[in-house]
Amino acid sequence: MRWFEVLAAALFTLDMTGSGLAVAVVSAARTMPMLLLGAFSGVVSEAANRKAVLFWGQVVTCAASAGAFERYRSTCDAIVRSFAVER
């Protein structure tokens, strides 16, 4: 399903910006962490306790999501208000 998420991000970016460059940047940004860190994370997960790796991976994901939400909360509020005004 990873390919579907990358496709959705690219299509959303194209719809919002209309820029092919922006689509390329978003697609690269979504794909690069897996390419750069995939082998390293595989070695770590084989060497460490799998439950601990899973737990800390989920903690980092949760913290990143919370940070992104806080950073873009005002943008989300503006988008919701714009949809509410249009209807």
C-alpha cells in the first residue's frame, strides 16, 4: 500500500499547486527516507529486541504526527473554515 500513499500525495500536490516540480519534490520526500534508512533499519531490527523496535518506532511516529499537526493546525483550521463558508 506504500505506492498508493505516494500516488495520493502526488495527486493531491498536483491538484493543490498545479506544479510538476512540486509533485516531484513531494514524491522524492515521501520515498527518500525508505531508500536512505531502509537497510539501516533492517539491520537494527534484526539485532535488537523486535518488541522494543516496534514500540519506539510507534512512539516516534506518534510524536512526528503530533508535531506536524501542531505546526499545521492553523492551516487546517483555515481549510475547514473555507469549506464551511462555501456550503
